[in-house]
Amino acid sequence: MNALSLANLDRVIALLLPDNQASKRVVEKANLHYQKQVHIFSLDALYYSIVQGQDTITASSVSVAMVSEEVEYRDEVELPRNQVINLYCQCGWSSADKPDALLLALSNSQTVVSAWHQNSLIGLGNAISDKALVVYYSHLLVLPSYRNMGIGREIMKRLQSHYTDFHQQILLAIDSAAPFYEKLGFKYSHGVRAMWIYDGRDIDAAQKH
Ligand SMILES: CC(C)(COP(=O)(O)OP(=O)(O)OC[C@H]1O[C@@H](n2cnc3c(N)ncnc32)[C@H](O)[C@@H]1OP(=O)(O)O)[C@@H](O)C(=O)NCCC(=O)NCCS
């Protein structure tokens, strides 16, 4: 989301007094970025802008960097119910249909890493383990608007840090997520087939998109 998409305009500019840090933060959050110093109405000012098709790439990378800096990671297994349900619903995961079981599953997990931005839950991953040889990473999801910012990778890094010497680290990757896990070092299990009994509806839905 940026100022252009909000206002449906080709160009948005902002003129700021140079020492107004609060306004700088607001315009940068709207993906405007600094262009030059100007002198207008007898005042020195900073000129910020975003122009459709020109500044968007630079501005969005600024925005990604800002969000990444602000993301906080937590490791409690007890999480607020409404935030969890919202995350799972927005990601289209059918376990949101079983909220009591979902909250219990997370709190029974050995490890949960959650990602927060401005007090909103934006991603989480969990691990179930025999505490010696085998760990299974059962859930990993990041809100759609926060993807491709390194949050999924960071959640996995923090989860895996508990299981570095384990004999098996296992997960089931949906097709579209498999390249992500390959980047983290997971490999296809040749000679071994993943098998399951599944009571959800989201995997078929994911394959249709
Ligand atoms: C899969 C998912 C968790 C990835 O989280 P993310 O925060 O977007 O991923 P990151 O930004 O940390 O990506 C890390 C790297 O993987 C790449 N990547 C991320 N998702 C990818 C995908 N679906 N396909 C290919 N590469 C992907 C990124 O480009 C990045 O590459 P880089 O290091 O070369 O820049 C997220 O897309 C998601 O929640 N998807 C829906 C739920 C899901 O599929 N969960 C997995 C269940 S099996």
C-alpha cells in the first residue's frame, strides 16, 4: 500500500520542515521518498514524492526495510485467540474452522515463533518434537501483505535453532511453498513418500489458484 494506490493519483508530493521528524516518518510510511531541498514561501523545506511507474520500486524497497526493522519476534506458545484466528483466516487455512483445537495445538507445541508488527500478529510457525531425534514443523504462515520481506525465513531460522543436531527435520510443503523451503536447505525425500489422513479443505483450494 502506498500514497498513490490510496489516492488513485499519478503523483503525490509532500513539503516538510527539515526538523519535523514525525512528518518524515509519516510520508516515508506512505512510500514517498526524499528528492531535494527547496525554498518556498520564505522557508527551507524537504521535497518528498512518489510518481506512478517511476518511484515505486525504490519506495517499496524503503518500505520493506522499514517494516523489517519494526517486526518483533516472540516465542510464547500461548497467543491471543483473535489474532491467531485472523491470521489463519486471512491465509485461508482451514484450521481456522477449528479455533479451540488450533489454539490448543499451538499451546501444546514444543516451539512457536510468532512475528508481530505494530501489535498485530503477522506470521507464525510451530514445531512438534520428540525432543531428541525428530522434529516436525507443522505450520508456517505469513500474512499476504507481509510476504517476501524475509519474515518466513526468520521464523524458520528461529524455530530450527532449537533442532540443529536433530536426525530428522520434517515438513509437508504445499507445491507453491516448496521452492521457499528449498532455499532454506530442505530437500525432497527420494525413496520416501509423504502420506497422511487429512481433514481439511485448504490444500485443494491452494492447488486451484
Ligand atoms: C511460504 C511463506 C511462509 C514464505 O514466507 P515469506 O515471509 O514470504 O518468505 P521470505 O520473504 O522469508 O522468503 C525467503 C526467500 O524465499 C523466497 N520465497 C518466498 N516464498 C516463495 C515462494 N512461494 N516460491 C519461491 N520462493 C519464495 C523469497 O523470494 C526469498 O528468497 P531470497 O532469499 O532469494 O530473497 C509465505 O509465502 C506464506 O505464508 N505462504 C502461505 C502459507 C504457506 O504456504 N505456508 C507453507 C505451508 S507448507
